[in-house]
Amino acid sequence: ATTSAFAPTVGFGVGRQNQCRFQSAVADAPTETSVGTGTEIRNIAVIAHVDHGKTTLVDALIRQSGVFRDEQQQNEAGERVMDSEDQERERGITILAKNLAVMYNGVKMNILDTPGHADFGGEVERVLNMADGVLLVVDSVEGPKPQTRFVLDKALQKGMKALVVVNKIDRPSARPEYVVDKVFDLFCELGASDEQTDFRVVYASGLNGIAGHEPDTLKEDMSPLFDAILEAIDGPTIEKEEPEALQALVSNIDFDNFKGKMGIARISNGSVKAGQPVALVHPDKEKKTGRLGGLFVFDNLGKKEVEEAHAGEIVMFAGLPDVEIGDTLVTNENSGANAAEPLPPIAVEQPTVRMTIGVNKSPLAGREGKFLTSRMIRDRLFKELDRNVALQVRETESADRYEVSGRGQLHLTVLIETMRREGFEMEVGPPSVIYIENEETGKMEEPWESVEIRAPEEYMGSCVDILNQRKGELQDMGLEEGEGMSIVKYLVPTRGMLGLKSSLLTATRGTAIIDSVFDSYRPKIAEAIQARDKGSLLAFADGASTTFGIEGAQDRGRLFIEPGDDVYKGMIVGINQRPGDLEVNVCKTKALTNMRSANKGITTGITAAVDMSLDACVEYIAADEIMEVTPSLFRMAKNPAMAGKKSKK
């Protein structure tokens, strides 16, 4: 492991999933008597726009702090240690917020790594309840982006001070002065106080593990960043330290195979001991009592058991199976006679997109999945609500179908992919937006999103055309210095955002970079928004597709299937090259005759099938179509319940 100027004791805890594959490398630490007070603790959330280097920056802190015993273990850990879930590593994004504990100059720093995608904004809002300040990470070239504004606004509303980290300072086209000016403008636009706008700036390269107070004088380690955290971020504000004043807001839930359901909370006031009688209180719910079965803090690639923890510390506790996010942990000594009042529950933004998830009813259902029934799907969806605060699940008129609402399409597809990998088989409906009624005007309103698109200048005309078709409103347009890219900013209805990504990537030959974040609710647009300009190729009959049938069908468009794949009537087997749906017989077999030719059949070939991922399928399906999700396959089909309805409109 690399050496560093600061103390080598570092902890790494996974907020959701303690069964991290590095946890086995370090033995459980012995129980300690107590954990420090507020002056010896810093609770910091790392916030930024997607792909600005939050997780890589935290990675550098881990690697330079002696957390790995040798170079072999460091190599086994790989890159982006904090992104421990399979989907996070595959997609290259952070989905779940996670904890890291670092000791530096006698001060314990609880650092919280957060997602950058707008769809997972609920994770950021939840984690900010455990922090006292934020590290605002900004790319040295791109500067503040839409999600930077969203997460910074949430932090400033809570009165937090921010330490700005200009990351990726080693990029050839870095422009740190411009970026710092833009960040200052953003602080002013969001109504920051004078104290908040007087922010400290550190320049760093998380990939190279270097940092400094000036862009051209960087040290060979991250110590300048740690020094700046100690100076710029205040410790926890503690009003009361008496044990009966205990208040700890539960901000996360974890599951342990041996200890069961565990709550993760930041102690605001008072102190707590293992084994003491406690209660979970909520302004709108009944009081739940119990006794702490175990008390832990984040440390050393896992959690460390302690006997006592004081105000300012982030703890994990067991023994209360009914714990929920938003509950406040208070003392129950003397039946709670002197217990403190509950803290305000966690408030998150409302969802904007919904989909239906239900039992798979296709003719090919039940061939693969382990969990097929409506009860199993219902239990899994409601279990997800324990952790996913921005998600909502509602029962529908149909007993085997549930309505799931989230922050965006990606938020919902990550849930569907997780269930698929667990062995669920289900039927998924197309995404649709959530309308609300304005209480003052009585008119229906729909969500709009702020969209920023970067693409080469020659493709910008196509991008503008697509956004205009989707009822977007142009806000700004310009050229990016140095890289030959054009930037366009639009306000687009969320309805128009569904399926936008694939259209823009096709129009720009895969070069467009799309960033979006929820803007506001505005009056609903009366006209329909065209989502797809081409129809589908539908299977004519049940059976297995044949080479002969596919040869004839591929002249009509691009196919999703290969010879030998099972199909059924009404199943979508490809994209029609013209508007409107067309039935094709992909199961047709060649008629047998006694006439043969030496070169007959060698002149034709089969074009490779289009490989459709889960996200691509969700973007593709129209309002009258459904998707069948199994552990190994995605199939799309016309919704039998809506047969004929589209043509009558």
C-alpha cells in the first residue's frame, strides 16, 4: 500500500450491503468503550453531478490510507471500491449511498459517497440528514451541471457549508478559474448566505491521488484535501449531551444475515449505550419500543461494535426489527418519561414517472423464473420501500398488477434489473408520467425537465429538431471552448424525455452526452408527443422462428430474434421500417419439392439480430405494448388488454 502523511486507520462500510467481498479480509475489531465527542468528528457528504469523479476521489482516500494490507489485496479490490454492487460496476455509476470512516490527526471523518444521477436524488436527500457539510466535486472542464445545482440546493437549504473540490485537474483542457467562477455564480443563484459563498477551494485529481490548494502546485497525496476539511467544515452542533436527550434520525436500513434488520442513524443529541431500552418515534406513527441488541460504528472495511456512542457519530444498531427510515431513536428509560421529541422525518421530492409491474401472462411464462406469483412480486416491491425512500408502490384494480413510481426511467429499470437477477419473472408496462392538479388554478400539470446536451457541431441541427418535436423549449445554445462541441439547453416535458436517449444517440452516431434533472411542474400540453416514428414487426403465429421465415421478414425491418427463438402471436420481433405495425411469419418453413439447384440458397444471408438491453426495451415500448422480463430474456409484445383501442382513437 502507498504511504501517506496521515494516520493509517481507515474504515469502509457499505450502507446497504455489508456482505462486501473485501470484508472477509479484515477481522472484526474488538469492542471499544465509547466513541468521541462532536469536536473530534466531521460528517461530510460527497456530492456532484454524474461522472465528475466522486467515487474515484473517495477511492484515492482509501488507497492512500493503508486500508489494504498489501499490494495484492489492493489489486484484488480493483477500481472504484465503493461501487460494490454488480449493477454499479457494470453501468459505471453509483446507485446507493455508502459510508467511509477515516482517522486524520485525531479527528474521525465519516465520509458519505452519493450517486450523481438525478434519478437517485432520493439517496442524496436521505444522506444529507447525516452530514454537517459537503464536498462539492466539480469537473475541471465541464463546471457545474444540472445535477450539481440540484444537490447543492438541497445542501444549502439545510444551512451546510461546502468545500469545493475541482476534480480532474490533470485534464489537458482544464480551466479551473472558469469553473470556480461558475460555481460562485451558482451559489449566488441558489441564494446562499455570505458565509456559504465564502467557500474554500481544493484542486485534485482523484485518479492520480494528488491534491493542492493551487491548480499548479499539487502535493503527491490527498493531505491538502484533509487539511481543508478540518478547517472549512465545522464539527457537529450538539445542543444536549445527556443520555435522556437522545435523538437519532434513521436515514438508512441494512440487513444482516445474523442480526436481522439494522438501522443506520446519526446521533443529533445525547448518547446511547448497547443494551439500553429505546423507542422509535415518528410524528405520524405509533411508538415502537425495544432494546438495542448491538451498537456499531463504521470502521475497517465493515462495522466495529462499541459499548457507547455520543452525539455527532453515525451508528448502526440491531435489535429493533420494526425500524423504518424516518424514525427517530429516543431513550425509553422509565417508559420514556423524559424522552426527547421526534425529529422531523426525511422529506424527499415526489416521483415523476410510473410503470406497472405484474404477473407474467404470456404463452411462454413460467419457463425460467423462481418467483412468479403476484404475492411474491408484491412482497418484494413493498420490501424495497424499506430502503428506497424515493420509490412509491400502489396496488391497482387488478389483483396481479402493481403501480411503481420513481424519479425517472433509470430509477425504475435498476429495480427491475435487480429483481430479474434475483429470479423474478414479471410483466412490465410502458413508463408514463405522473400528472398533478394545481390546487389554485384547478388545471392539470405535468413534470418538465432541464436538459443539457453536448454533441459535435455537425449533429446539433438533428438534436434541436428532435427536441422541438418533443415540445421542448430552447433555453440556451453555445459552443464549448477547446473541444469542438456544441451545447444546447432545453426545457422538455418528461413525456418527451421517454425514449429520447436512443433517438439522440442514433442522430449523433453515439456522440451525444445527455444530462437532465427535474425542473418543475407546468401546465399540461394538450397535444400528444410523438414517441416513435416507426412501427413494430409482430409475430404472425406461435412457434419457433426459422431461417427461412427470418429471411423473408428481415426485408421489412430490423429483427430482434434469431433462428430457433420461440415466439407467439402478437410478440414484437423487430422494428418496422415504416410507421404502423406489420405482422410477419417468422415461423414459415420452406416448401419441400424435388427440384434442386446447385447454387440455390447460398445467395441469401441473415442479418444479425439487434441486441436489446432492458433500458432499450423500456425506451422502445409504446403505450399499447408490454415487456416480459425473465432471468435470461426480454420479450416485447402488444398488450392483449388494449387490442384494437389504438386504431379507434
